[in-house]
Amino acid sequence: MRVIGNAVDSSKLVRRAVNGDQSAFIELVDLYRRSMYATAVAVTHNENDTLDAIQDTILILWEKLSTLRRPDLFKTWMTRILVNRCCSLMRKGCREMPSEILREEEQEQREWDTSLDVREALQRVSEDDRLILQLFYFEDFSLRQIAQILSITPNAAKMRLSRSRKRFLEQYETEAQYERS
């Protein structure tokens, strides 16, 4: 695998997996495990739905991998499938679980992602805002890629990101003022 900055060129792994190499597919899943978890939590805000969506996504990825035309777009394709699975599970209203219950993995992620106060403020914005902020800032997707994932135009993605930033900042500042009082 070739590393470019923080991004990993997974194209070779994708090609090997398309040719039936299960170990390459497992390596791909492992490579994006934390990214998938963070994105799914941002959408579902529910541990069980997050894990179900990831499991469904992995199965879909394996079954549909041969339909991926551009191996360099694997992460974008994977994230779009994951977001769709999360939304589907939420529409079904599968389960309710208190958001205070966090898996050890999510707690570990908090430590390496961002400070706790930013993460807490992020959990208090709407799911749509949280998703686009997660994709842009934590998953490093471009606006064009986010537009593909969300099935919107790049201009709509730019507008949503701008509005989400504003709402997040308002939430963060409100919480910071409350803590100072």
C-alpha cells in the first residue's frame, strides 16, 4: 500500500479483493473500521444501530465489490453505502438506547479524534449537521465526495457545511458560556 500524507491508497487492496482475495478485503475493512464507526455513530447516535449498519455495509461491500468501477473511490463508495444503511435503520426505528452508553472503542476514539468538549457539542447538533461535519473534518472527504455520498450537488454540500459549521459554533459557544458561569 502507498501512503500519501494521511490518506492510504487502497486501490491495490480493492483490486485484489475484487479478484477474490479475502485477506485483502479483511485488510480493507480493518483499514476503514474506525472511520466507518465514527461515521455511523454520527448518523445513528445509537450503538446497536451503528454496529448493525457496519455489519450490513461490510456484507454489501463484499457482495457488490465487483461493481465498483474506480478502486480509488472505494472509501467514498463505502461511506455512501454506510450512510444509506444507517438512514434505513433509523427509518425503521429499530431500537432506542441512551446515548450515554458508550462502547470502549468510542471512548478511545474520543481521545484521538478531538477534545471532549468539542465532541460533546458535536453530539448536540442535529444528525444532518453532525454527519456533514464528521465527513468533512474527521473523514477528510472533499465537498465533491460528500455531495456524492449524500446524493446532492457540490454547491448544496458547500451550503450545508457552511450552515452546519455555524450551528455547531453557536452550540459550542453556548456550552462554553454556560461552563464559565
